Amino acid sequence: MLGTIVNTLTIVAGSCFGHFVRKGIGKQYQQVLFTAMGLASLALGFNAVSVHLPKSEYPVLFIVSLAAGGLFGTWIDLEGRFQRLVSRYSASRLAQGLSTGILLYCIGTLSIVGPMMSVLYGDNTYLFTNATLDLVTSAVLATTYGIGMVLAAPVLFCWQGGIYLLTLSCGDIIPGALVTEVSIVGGILIAASGLGILEIKNCRTLNLLPALLIPVLFFLLKELVAQFG
């Protein structure tokens, strides 16, 4: 868990640093950083899709995932609930920052495969690399959204910690194909966040988050059918 703990602390440190630095940054410079994060989100999202989509064994699964996950997320009004929760304690703009930050920190090859490598091989290289990237990202996000971005740190800890414990329990039976499918869906969600930041299109990304669970359910069902079919 060392890599996950370090990764979590870098988000806390980066968020605190960005919050204090923002006081000396003019409005026009904050807007530049805001735009930069939008463009970076688009680039990272498109890159994740372009890298993993050619490796997909089920090229239609991400479409089904987005459709089914989006319908479920809209039905339970995931974004609305999150917005109302955050608005109780801070400006509503923080909700957009947190949703973007959580996606950038959690949904990516380094953040998903890193805990697996830590368990299976005792190798924290992926997590330390991810921590370095998140340190910079959290600082930039905090210059725009403020100290509230630190709330993304416990989410990352639970995410990576959950993957760590799952791998510890299951060993190396988690298929690489599942990581590929989750990365494709995650890449699309990150790109969708970028569109929202740039005010091109509000994709209500939080309502699409359940799409990340569809590949997991698909592979679980596939495994059950293989065992008992």
C-alpha cells in the first residue's frame, strides 16, 4: 500500500500548494490554467481511447457501457445529488473540479494497474509515476477550484486500495482485457470532462460514471457462464 499512500499524499500536497499559490495569480492567469486543464483532459482522454481501443476484444462493449451506465446514472440523478452535496459546503463550481480531478486521478492505466503490480510483484513504479503526475495535476486544479480539491484524495485512496485488496484476494486472475475495457470507458469520460471545462458541451459526466461498472459486470457474467454453462 506504500505506493497508494504516497499517491494520496501527493494529491493533498498539490492541492494545498495550488490553493495558496492561487492567491497571487490574477484572474486572467487562472482562466489560462482553467483552459489548459480542459485541453489536457481532452488529450489524456483521447490518448487512453486510441491506445486501448485497438486492443479491445469486445469493441462494442464501451458503447453498451456508456449507454447503460448513462441511463442508470441519470435515473438515480448521480450528478444532481453530487452537486447538491458539494453546494452545501462550497461554491457549485467545485463539483466540476472534483469530478474532473477524480477521473484524472483514478481512471488510467497507471492508477488501475499500479496497485496490481504492487501486490503481484512488489513494484510501486507505476504508482510513484502516477503520484508525480497527480502532484502537478492537483496543484493546477487547486489554482482554479481551491482547497476543496483535497477531497479527491480519499476517493483515490479508496479506489486504489480497493484494487489492491481485490488483487490480494484474487491473485493474478484479473484479466488484462478488463483493464483495457475500463480504460476505454474511462478515457471517454475524461475527454467528456474536458469538454465541460472548456464549456463546449456539458456532458453531465457524473451521470456516466456507472458506465465504468458495466465491463466489470460483463466479465463477471462471462466467468460465471464459463464455469456453470
